[in-house]
Amino acid sequence: MGELSILVVDDEPMVRDVLSRYLSVEGFGVRAAEDGEQALVQYREAAPHLVLLDLMLPKIDGYEVFRRIREHGGQTPVILLTARGEETDRIVGLELGADDYITKPFSPREVVARVRAVLRRSSVDAAPTGTGVTNLGRIRIDHDRREVFVDDQAVRLTRKEFDLLAALASSPGVTFTRTQLLEDVWDFAWDGDTATVTVHVRRLREKIEVDPSQPAHLVTVWGVGYRFEL
């Protein structure tokens, strides 16, 4: 496959330097940017396999950088770097479709582990699954093409939204805990932080439910998790 490349975007020189050194030692090709404008230029020039993106950037903030990447059809995995305790930043980032987030201060080894986990998951996502098509009433899931149709209309999902729907729909009527879904879909327990599951379920409801406020398919089991109903 060749060397995998990572774009590190952070306005703190020490953070850029430490992450670049650790990732380079692990065999990744690394580019770095100190502000949003540089990040977009580097993204277009380098076409990285993954982006480590700080949200608080000069010139163009991380949210806008992320939006522009996605608006132009870019599906490159993105891991957000957020300040500790800034839950709103994490939730908004996840709602935009981020693949993971890491709070500062962090261990460089943790970052490398998260990078590998996300790249491994995105590699699996890109490969044919060979499981065919699942028909669930109004909803049809084409696993090979990674496409979802609701009432025969194509619905555009992010990678994680598709994986979450496929996981829940794999066993209709079975309740999955949020921790189970984190481990199955994100391949990482995230220190027990299950907010990302809640966010992604909410986004999925908006895309596949007739009335997201009264979901018929993605049902909440209070105090436990979620299940898919036909």
C-alpha cells in the first residue's frame, strides 16, 4: 500500500513537533499546518490518508476546515483535537461527521493508537464486505456498495453512520449497549465516553425516520442503549 500520510493541523508548535516526530517514528509520512488556510492547501496538495485537526485555529477555524473538506466530497478520516472539558466542541465535531476526537493534553502514544484504529476501520470500510443486501421494511442496506435506501430513495450517510446502522440492523429487536456499539463500530472504548453514540443515533434518525422525535426504527432502551425495530 505504501507509506500512509498524516496531516497534523495545530497552531501550537510543540504539539505539531511532538505529533510529527511520534508519527514519523511509527512509519507514517507527515505534513503539518499551523492555521486553517495552510491546512486546506496541504490537504489539496498532499491528499493525506488521515487528518489530525485542532478546532481552535487562526485564520480559518477547525470547524470550517472540516466543513470545506466534506463539502468537496472528501471522505478522508478526521480526528479532532479538542480542549479538555469542551464537550460542545466534541459534540459539534461528531455531528459534522468526525471519526474520532482526542482531548488535550494527550499522550502521543494514545494519538498513534487512535490513528491506527481509525485507519484500520476506514480500510475495512473501503473493502467489499460480501454480505449482500439487507431488506428491513422501508430500509434497504447494500453492504457491498455501502449504500442505504429509505422508501427506495438513496440516503447519504457518513462511514460511521453506515456502520452504526448496519450494526444495529444486524440483529433486529436486540438491544445494544452504548459501550457495545463503541467497541463494535468505533473499535475503541473511548474511556467510557458514550456521547458519540448518542450523537450518531440522533443524526441517523434525522435521515431514516419519518418522525425523528418519535423513532419507529432506532428505538432507545432507557438506561441501556438502542435497538433496531422493523
